[in-house]
Amino acid sequence: MEPILEELIQTGIASLFDPNPIHFTREHEIGIRPLKKILKDNSPHQEMSRELTRNQFLRGCLAATENEKVEHLLVGFGEHHSSTTYITAVMHVAGGPSNVAIPPSIGAAVQDWMIREHYAEVIVFHNHPINILNILFDNSPLASSMDRNTMLMNLLKPEFAFKALMGGGQVRFYLGENHQVRENTQSKQSNKPASVQSESLRWQKA
């Protein structure tokens, strides 16, 4: 019980640095239909028939996964313009009730996309199915230490951070949980084994 409690405390502290959940509007609902179709078709890679803004993509991701009993990883590839990202392609991976693997193919696709040009940007979304915390506390999305560390170790490269500092595109991470979406901006290194993580992303080796 102690490791689990410690993990919850670390998760709560790290989340204090994350921004508030996104406030979606009717305009963002354009993303719901195409994202639901991606999950329904179980399509691993989909070129979008029309580009979606970042919040349209995230609203679609939330609608498509909020009633799912398993975790999903949805990765949007696009370009950064002004205050948003225009998503033109999506990769999808379905996981289990408490984790979703990041295949090497997605890591490679993110790398290839990010180096193609200065404003290339990637939006990474994954969901947590309804859990006991949601029922007890009606909480905002809480990314676990493993979520944050897995993202940093496998999808973020030093050259991406440098490009973002120079005003270019970046890799941004979002969690959907309890009918909300929140960006994960902080990562705390954790030495705790994966067995104490109740909801997590994990890296899938080739």
C-alpha cells in the first residue's frame, strides 16, 4: 500500500504544475466524428480528409475514448501555426485496461516528422479509463510518473527541445481522464517499479 500511496502523492504534486483542463467549445466538436471512426476501424494510421486544429483533435480523442475500458494512444502529426496545431495524420494504438504500449514504429514516425521542417509538431494523447479516483474525488486528469517518464524517454529528443526554444514545433502530451483533457508539462523521475503504477504508458521493444 505504501508504494501506491507514494506514487499517488508524487502524481498529485507533479500535476500541480500542469495547466487547467482544456475548455472545449462547439467549434471543437468537428473532431469527434473522424476520431471515433479511427477507433471504430482500429486504423493504425490515418491521413485526415480535412485538417483538424489541436483542440478539435483533442476533443475528438476525448469523445472517442472516454467510455472505453482500455487505454488508447492517439498521435496527431501536424504543423504549428500561431496558437494552434493543424493535424493532418493520426496514428493509433489500443492497449489494455491499465496501460498502452508505445511501439517503435510510433517513436520512429515522431522522429521522422519532427525533423522534416521547423514547424512540424506532434500532439500525443492517451486516456485513462474510469477508475476509483474519479469516483471518489472527481479529479482532473492525473498523469502517473510512468506516463511522464515514458513520454520523455521515448518520444522526446534533445533536438526537439532546442527546436521548440527557437520558436518551432514541439512534441506535446495530453491526458484524457474523467471527461476532461489536460496537458502534461512536467516530468518527475521515478525509481519506482512498474508494478506500483496502476495506469501507465510503457515502451514496447522491437
